[in-house]
Amino acid sequence: HKVISDEGTLGIPEVIAVVLLVNVDFVKKLVPNLEQMYFLPEADSDMEKIEQLMKEFSYYAGKEKEHEPYENLRLMSMLYELMYLLCRDDLVVRETV
């Protein structure tokens, strides 16, 4: 994946994107009918909370760190919270899009 800022469209010279790749099998366990669904972010999404979570995830990007004991529990809880927000606010049936 590659993200390129379109300065003409956004009017912002520098845009930072954080991409979190989540294993599709993990998502299918949370959303059993995933094949019929589509994530469509809307204005009423809790973008402030999502942004906060993504910033916290970005702390771990590309770094081999010594983690605190049980820190993986925190990371999993953050991932579940992110998935909750996305499913609650942005998950729609593909046929309706």
C-alpha cells in the first residue's frame, strides 16, 4: 500500500496517514457476514477517538521494542475498541452502497 497526499484536493501540504492492516480472518470472527458488508466512513463517525487510537498504534510502527508484561492485552483492547467503532458507525451492507 502507498498513500500519496493530493495537495490540490486537500489543500494541506503534509498529510500523515497511519495504515493499520488487520488480518481478515480476525475481522471475519468479529463480523461473520463480512463478505456482504463494506466499511464506509461517515461524518458521524467518532473520528476523534479513532484518531487517538491510530496515534497510539503508530507508536509501535516499525520498531522492535521490549514490551511491558501483558502489553499485548492493551494492544488487543485498543484493536477491539477500534473495530467496535468502525462496525458501529461505518459498517453497511454492500448492496446499499
